[in-house]
Amino acid sequence: MSDALSDIARDQERGEYLDNFYKNLTDYLENPSDEKLGNLKRIAEMTDSVRGGYWGGKTNLLKNLEKRLKELGEGNKNSWARLLIQNYENMSERGVYQRLKNISPYADKVLLLVDYGQGFSNLDRTMELSDLVAEKIRASEMKTFGGDDYLLVFDKEEFERLFKNASVEWVRCSIVGVNGPRKPK
């Protein structure tokens, strides 16, 4: 048994290692080398060595690293989608996310994560859409502060055309044993 402060400290340590892991993963994917692979494995092992935590748990980055790198190198869209989601949700440095996205199959796309985790969609984590919305608000010479609400108004036909041309790709499911999209009942 451990105390909350120790658990929180381990979460912070793991978070720092994860930031370093994603930065080194990006460096490797942009320009692979044996030296970069060795650094990536070492950082994955260091991250995995952090036990427990308050909010987070032990990682297992090293175990599937070779497989993950192979899939990313082959342009596997599901592997890239998972990496980009993890990176956007967990990275403190947005520049690493953008570097990853630039070498992914989604380089010229705007990504919107739709999470049906509790049976209804949660659009709190809208990935790049929230960045684009903030840019639009600031371009209107308004500030993006907590407490301010803004209404973005779209032409209906333009918005429908946008969604008509959007592709939908299954990324993951939180239910154990579900490894692909399911058909509606």
C-alpha cells in the first residue's frame, strides 16, 4: 500500500517519461536509425519501470514496440489513429503531435474524436477542431477564456457537404475483446 502523494509523484514521473517517449518516437519515425531505436527502447523501458500511480497505471510500451513501429512504418491507419489520439490526449507539447501528424496518413486531414464511452457522444476532446475553433475566435478579435461562450455559425449546405465527404474510421473500443467496429443491432 502507498500514500496518495507517492502515487501522484509516480504519475508525474511517468508523464515526463511519456513526453520523452513520444518525442523520441517522433524523431525515430521522421528519420529512423539504430541509435534512435536504442534510445526509444531505453525510454520505453524507463517508462514501463514506473510502478502504479494515482490516476494512471503501469505502461507496457516496450513489449509491443517493434510491432507498433512496423505498423506505423507500413502506414497502418488504425495504428496511426491510436498514436495520434494518445499523443493529443497526453502530450504537453503540441509540436510533437503536429510533427507526428505530418508524417501520418492523416497529414492533410482535420481529426475529430467522437467518444461513445458512456453510451452518448463526448466531444470534449475534439482534437484539432478545438484548435481551429480557437483560431477562428481569435481571428474575430475575441479572447478565448474560460467562462466565455461563442456560437460558430455555419451555412447548412456547406456543413452538410463537409460531413458528406468525411470518412469514418474505427479506432478502438473500451470493451475487452472488441477488436473492430460492430454492426448496429
